[in-house]
Amino acid sequence: MGRLDHVHIRVPDRTEAATWYAEHLGFEPVEKYDFWATGFEGGPLQISADGGATTLALFEAGDGHPMVAQETGVAFSVDAEMFISFTRSLPGEINSPLGRPLVPNDVIDFDMCWAFDLADPWGNQYELNCYDYDRIKTDLIEPDGIAAVRYWPRELYEEYAKS
């Protein structure tokens, strides 16, 4: 599964939680992922105690959250070869959080990375990420005709990337 990437944490107030994690555990916001927190309402605030190698993704709980409801879960990061191999092995015995077999078109385009949300047989949720964005796009998404899921318009990221 690769290395631990981040853990989803639901909190009532991201700013208050980030302050507590900073004061008590030494976590700091990771500027590289600031787009996800500021690009649209409800995005995660990524904080880290090791310079961004692993992070906590703080999601503000609430009815207006624009993404699929998040459960606390563990995210792993893998290289492009592993991500491509995993995708091409689908469908298999791994389910999506919706309780049906995970398929290639469940891949999520997060603009900086590609991801799958998956669940173990007991309902524990995980995320599998690959940050080799361009390689996955050219070696997997385009040639295999995969229609990725998007949680926000690409234009938001493009505007962020320009700044």
C-alpha cells in the first residue's frame, strides 16, 4: 500500500483544531496543499508535524460539506507503477465506501494527485493516492479511457496554480 500519506479528521472548526494541534503536538499548515483548504468551502486543511511527509487532513463537519461525507480514514501514497497496477486489477474484491466493487472509473482527480476511496470488509475507509499526476494521466487515465470523479472544477486549481 505504500507509505502513510494522511489521515482524515473531522472537526467542528478547522482553524480551532489547527491551533490546538499546533500548540499541543507541533503541527503546522502545509502550504503546498493550501489550495484544498482555500479553493472551495469544505476542503481539507492539511497540517503536518514532519514537514508535509505525512499530514492530518482537517475536514470541517457540517451539512454543507460539498464532498462525499468523509469518515475518519487512513490514506496511503504509492508510486505510479503501483497505482497503475492497482487500477488495472479492478474490479476485484475491494469495495468502494458505497459497498460495491471498486472500479477504475472511481478514481478521483484531485488536480495534484489521483486517488481511490476504498473500504475494508468491516467498513473501515482508506484512500490510495499517487502524486505522479502527469504520469498517471498519460499512462493510465487517457489510454484506458477512464472517466475520473471530480469534487470541484479544474479551473479553481488552475487559478490557484497561477498565484
